[in-house]
Amino acid sequence: MISLPLRFPTRRTARSPERRRLAAAQWSITLRISLVMSVIMLLVVAIVYSVVLFAQRADAERETRWGVQHNTVDSPPVCMWITVERDGVLRSTRGIPDGLPVKSTLAAVRAGGPPVLERVERGGEQFTVRTGRRGDEVVQAAYGERFQRVDRQHLLLAFATAESIGLLLVAAASGMLARRAMTPLSEALDRQRRFVADASHELRTPLTQLHTRAQLLARRSGTEHPQQLTADLQRLVTGTRQLGDIIDDLLLSARLSQSPGSCDPVDVAALAEEAVAAEDARAQSLGLDVRLRHGPGRHVVMGTAPALRRVIAALVDNAMGHTPAGGEVVVSVDAPRTGVVSLSVRDTGAGFAPEEADRLFERFARGTSGRGRRFGLGLALAREVVESHRGRITAGGRPGHGALFTVELPAARPAAEAGEAIPRQRSLASRLSVAVRQPNGPGR
């Protein structure tokens, strides 16, 4: 029985597991950054508060020291109350708070004890109290910390407001940064998923055809004429080669995404001559005229010869696949300006609409015209190769007026090793044997 490929309708899920993991990672990054910034801001608040508190304590101690040595009961500084004991008589500043002076400390200093610095609480307020001798007097200076406490409260309120606003800004900024950081991963996952789906679709068709032909061969092996079996086997071989070409393109794409490979001097004119010679037999069988135009000057670039050879072969194969019998394909190599090597492939085929120029370089993009099976990989891989060589590829054309594909690459600087590499490439091109290739390259 001949099996046919089944196509099931796909239904988009609300959110894939990868998307959910990316979203969770984004929230995790946002939370971690916010927590780190919160801890940093709290540390800053703690350091600033400690410095302010230390400065206020030092200021209070300095004020009380000055008060004990110089101030009087009648003219104390702001927030300070002075008490003087002389000959058993106590005199204090008017309006001194309840609980002051500290009589036990006055008695201890009067009895010959050393000066005393202490902090006491009276009536819910904190006081820095210093007691010492000034001549035959015992003096106690009490500095009220109410204004210092109010200043610290205002400072904490300002810090709390700033930290709240800062955390909101940090959360918003970290969320935006996390989203931007996750965007390349999300796009990579989308590209991977799309690539797997497209590649699976492209591989499924030739595999199904191969399986069908193999089943037919198995059923006809005892009844069919040998010539018919030979034709079926030839189609089977052609199908396996086409499948191999798809896999080769996929592997080349994977290698290009990792590294473009080693860079050596490459003569683009020699590679173009190679490509034109390789298509000579097929061009004759298709009734096409494939020619090479060689401009003056050096046409050497730094790159990977196999990859650039694949680009030229893909462009020539694409042009031949879209040019009817009697048409021509012209491959031109030139140096249009200093530091640039240009390779162009022009055909007199079906052409394409100008708005489709960019879409031609997308993976698996295929047009309706053109002979043979076309998998839509060649032009996409050509762009990857050219861009990995720091060049660019463009397409132009009009319906019914052919197409023009142009590759521009940075020219290599003249060097001794370039002069040694070029003759080897030209020798290889001169010894190239003509090979017949089936149209299985890129498509428009």
C-alpha cells in the first residue's frame, strides 16, 4: 500500500512552555534586580543615618562641653539649660524641663568625682548631660535633642519616599531591561521553531516521494520490464540527491551561524569561471547561453572559498532555473570602486516584482515560476555567506524582464600570500571537468 503524507490542522496554543519559562525568567530577573537595588538603597540609608546620628551626638557633646566651661545660667545657647551649684546653692536656667538637673551626678562630681557625660530621658525627651567643675562651682549643661530627633525623622521620611519612588523606577527599568535581554532569546526560539517546522515540511515531501517510489519498485520488481525499473531507480537516485542537497544546505547554514570559517585570499573571478564551466553541459541541454564577463583589476577577497563557490553556484543555478530556452545568463565580475569586488548574475527570465526583492532571501521562500524542484534555501544561504564575509547581496528585477543579483565583498589588500593563492585557483578552474547538475537550488 502506498502511504501518503497527512496534514493535520495546527492550533496555536495560548502560551508555549518556552514562553512561560522566558516570562518566569524575566520576572525573576526583575525581582532580583529590585531586591539588589533595595538592599543597596537600605545600606545607603543606614550609612547616611549613622553619619548624621554620629554628627548630632558629636555636636551635642561639643555644645555641652562649651556650656560647662563658658555659659551661664542666664545666657545659655538654644536647647540648652545650665545648672550651677555653689556653696550648696543650685541655680538653673528658667524653664528647665522637669527631671533636670540630674542631682545624683551633681553630688558625685561635687564629692570629687571626674566629669560625667551621659544621656538621659526626661518627659519623653532625650538629653545629653555633661557635669563638671568650673573653679569652685559644679556646672551641669543639659542639651535637648528634640530638634535633632525631628531632623532624623524628616531624614527617614525623605529616605522612605525616595526609596519607594526609586524602587518603582528600578522595577520598571529592570523589567524593561529584562524584556530587552529576553527578546533575542524569544526571537531565537521563534526562529528555531519556525525553522524546524519549515525544514520538517521540506524534508517530509521528498521522503514521502522516496518511500512511495521504493514501494512501487518493490511491487513491480517481479512484473515490470528492466528498462522501466531502471528509469524508476534513476528517479529514486535523483530524489535521494535532492534530499542530500537540502541536508547539505541545512548543515552549511548551521556552520555559518557558528563561524564563517578561516579566511584566505579567494579569487572571485576564478570561482565564477569555475561555476560557468560546471554549468556548460546543462546550459546546452536547456538551450541557454551562460557567459562570463571579466572586468579589469584584481578580484581577490578574504574569505572561505567553498562557501563563496556555493554562493556563485546558487545564483547561477537560480538564474538558469528561471530562464526559458533561448535566453542567456551573464555572470560578471568587476571592481566598481576601490576596495570592493562585485559579482553579478543577470538573466533574461521571468523576473519578479520589485516588492518581492527582500522576500527572496527568506528561508524556504519559493515562487511559482521556474523549472525543477526548488526548495527555497539557496538564496537565504547565499545571503548568510555574503554577510558572514562582511558583504551584501541585493536583488532587482521586473516581471518579464529578467532578474539581477549583485554581490559586493570587501577586496583583499595586496599581499604576497594572495599572489601565491590566485594561480592555484586559476589552475584549478582550468582543470575543472564539466559536470551536469540537476536544478535543485534556490528559488524565487
